[in-house]
Amino acid sequence: MIAGRVLQQFIAVAEELHFGRAAARLHMAQPLLSQAIKHLEELVGVQLLTRSKHFVALTPAGEAFLEESRELLAHGQQAIDTARRASKGLTGRIAIGFVGSGLYELLPKILRQFRTKFPSIHVELQELTSNEQVEGLLSRKIDLGIVRLPLKNAADIEIRAIVSERFIAVLPCDHPLANCAKLRLEQLADDQFMVFRADKVPNLHAKFLFACEEAGFSPRIAMEAWQMGTMLSLVAAGIGVALLPAQVRTSPHRGVVYRDLSNRSRHFELSIALAWRRDDISAAVHSMLSLFDDAIERLPEKDTYCFTWYEPPSVARRNRAAPAKVPHVRKG
């Protein structure tokens, strides 16, 4: 393998076509430079330069070697620059998992800022459930997760809560209570509900059931789904009603109305968090975390969709909430 220093010496001689000027350019003694070029020719196995007392010229092999030498040095410098940019979080790749019901407005804004600030970092998005994101983080398939709390099996994961919101009621436009400004959940006790699938969104599924139990009834389940767009379409079709996170308001849907629920219960409170591996030193991940912090600090404490934005902590908090026993459900 030929060292980069030797290639630089050859390029200097080839460009100057004079050992004295090339030695001065390289700040080295001329005899040492002549010896280095001779050793290079022995290493390559061909004559690269023709020499006489009055001139130096490149052989055809030398001309070909000069072109390749320049490219090798350029690639080497490019590799150094790429490594330095990667260490500063300026290049590379970051895979982000997200729950489909989270950060409808904030995530696109942050991604736009990230692409502007770090155009050489490729961002890969994957819509995953919170549990799938935990698995993806631990298996290193994703680098950052946007999850709903609480999480299970997250002992090696850092968690930073960023958003708190509430369940709201989603009704078809022709529902008898559609014109009410605000409802209580017990007023919907006789309705059939669209609910999140327990295997896909267990935290929202469980919170819905607990909320109904606290309101004094066992809900009748018409259908289960795990994507909010599907649930909105089912409600619009008149199949039933739904309790969905307040952020759904940022995506108006024809045929439905959104109504606040006045019930005061922790089961109506929902939290979204950032999650990443505790041992992850990736500059790209920490650059993304910084953008989230900056964006949240600039937002008002409460927005028009009943969100509360947590103040970014200096040290990420871990969520240790334990699962509770899920109440009984009536089908149909």
C-alpha cells in the first residue's frame, strides 16, 4: 500500500517537472525526494519519470499514475471529511420510528428543519407501534422512536416525555349529540365504539377501557382498528363513535365532528415521548433530539388542540409505569 505522503511527493515532482522546485514546495531536502521517487518506482515496478541533468518528464506510465494518484488523494480527503462531518452529526443516516397517532404537526416541521440543517443525513421513517419501536431500538433497526407511554421492556432505553394530550370524542355528523359543545363520556354509554386494537396499540386500548369503567359502563365494541384514518372513516360511515387523541383535530375528516370530554380522569390523559438507546452516541440522534427541544421550547404551553408540551429536561426521564388489569368489554 502506497502512503499518501509518497503520492503527494510524486504529484509535486510531476507538476513541477523539477526536483529542486518540488523539494522546496514540499519543504524537504532534494536528495530525500529523489530517493523517495526512486523507491516509489521500485514499488510500482515501472519507470514513472525520465530524468536528465536538464529536464524531468513523465513517462506514459507516469501520466497514468499521476491521474490515479490525484484521485486517490481526493478520495482519501473525502473520507476524512465525511468522517469528520459524521462525528458532528452532519452526515450519515437516522431511522425514526413513530406512532401514526402522534405529532401530526410537529414532526413534519422538525423533519423539514433537520433536512435544511443536515442535508447529508438520510432520514428513514417507519410507522410502527410503540412496542415495535422498543423492539426496533433494542435490535438497532431504528435509532429514535416517537412512542406513546407507558412502555414495556424498556430498561435499556432513555425516554423523554414531550407531549401530553387528552382523548376527545369523535362522532358522525348526524349523531344526536353532534351539536353539543362538550360531552361527558357516560352520555355515549349506549353507542357502539371504534377502538384501537389491543395487540397494536395496547396503551390506548387499555386507557379507553379504564375511562369507560370509571364513567360507569362497559363499552360495546363495534370494530377494532389501529390507524386513526381508518377509525375516522368508520365513524363517518355511521358504524359507531370513537375516543381518539386530540391531535386528530389537525386532520379534518368529512362526516365527523370532534367534541371535548369534560371528564376529569387520568385515563383521559395521553403522553407522547421520544425514545432512544441509552448507549447511542450518534451525533445524528442527538442533533434530532436538540431540534425537538428547540421546537418545543418555542411552542406555547398549551395549543389549540388541548396539547401540553413538556419542558425539555436537562436529563431524559425514564418511564416506569406498570400495566394495570384491563376492564371487561362488551362486544357488539
